[in-house]
Amino acid sequence: MKRLDLDLSTSADPEGQLRHALADDVEELRVRAAWAEMPTNVLAEKPRTALIRLSLIEKMSDCEPACHHKPDALWKQVPNLEKLLLRSERPLFHSITHPTLEMMELEVHPFCDSGHWDLPSLRTLTYKPYIESECGIEALDSLWGQRLPTLRDVSILGIFSTGERTLSRPEVWSFLAGLERFWIPIDAILPDDQLEDLCAHLMEEADHLKHLKKLVITGVDLDVIGDLSALRQKLPIVEISKERPGW
């Protein structure tokens, strides 16, 4: 597999450097760029039929992110893409439509809140809404609203400030209905003052969770949640972990 790894974060001409380096037979491309200088327009200039793995990694900034709702011309130019990683705290894209994409990893906020994901082949999603600071559970609202018919594995990473019982929301039940495996941090399920209710809460929602092959709840203080025996009997698919993957 032909790979190209470019760090354009200090380049005076990131578009020109990418255009010069990118050959038609590149199958795996990894691009790092400075804030607001990701040259996605270069990738969209012509079909890149060999490209199956793409990583676009933009440096963080204190600037206020904004979505300009520009046409997402890139996706039709990479018709055989299978794996995508996007890291940006501004919306690089409004929406995504792609027929073959199977794995997607998102860090921070690379899509507009109102953007639609039309991904009929997506099976695995890793979503890390924020990297260096806590965020409200509303950061996941754009995820719950997506309809992804082949999605089976979802991992949510992060530290959240919650104000509600997330797993009790109908839109979350609908999102979970097609999944087989789901990783989610405790912060994204219950408010801090209700963590001791985790087992009871999960048992209350058992009918919406029992179809899963595995539900992993991460970042849990086992001393707080108490005895797990009743939960394990009713929902053997549940795993409780103290670890926070990716942090």
C-alpha cells in the first residue's frame, strides 16, 4: 500500500505542497495542517480512486469555530474510501455522503451541528467530541440524530458534564437499536449526583439495551456504584471499567 504522510502545519503554501506531493496511486493519506489551512479543496480537484484511507488532522485554536455550509465536494472524488479520520475543532465539512466508507473516527468538531451523514456502509465509529476540556452532553446531539443502517460498533470518548439521564432519551434508544457494541463514559449517562443509581438506571432501561452484544461503561468509580450482581444477572452484556480509553 502506497502511503503519504504530510505535515503542512508550518508550510507557507500548504495547497501547493499537497498538490505537488499527492500522486494518483496513493492509497493512504495523512495530512496535518495549521488552524483553518486544511487544503481539502486540493483533494477535491479530481477523482482519487486509489485512496482508501484518509486522515485530516488540524491543529487546535482559540478562534471561534464557524460553519459556512460550503458544498462537500471532496466525498465524490474519493469513491473507494474505506477509513476516515477527521480532527478539527471547526467544521471542515457540512455533511458527508459516501457509499463505501466503513470506519470513521472523529475528534473534536469536524462537522456542522445540522450536518447529515449518509453512510450506508459505515460499521465502526469512534467519536471524541472534545479533547482538552469537558463538554455538555449536548455535544452528542448531532450523533443521536443520525440514521446509519449498518453501524454496529460505536465508541464515545471524552469527559462530559451531564444534566439528564441520557439513556432514557427516545432518540438515544433509536440510535442504539441497530448497534451490537457500544462504549460510553459514565459522564455521558448520569449527572454526577446520581452515579450511585447507575445499576438501577441500567436495569430500568434493560429492554432498550438487551439486544446489544456488549455495553461498556468507562470511567466508573466502582466504590460509588456498589454491588453489580443484580445488574450482571439481568444484563450480562454490561461491562464496567475504571479506565478512560484514549485519555
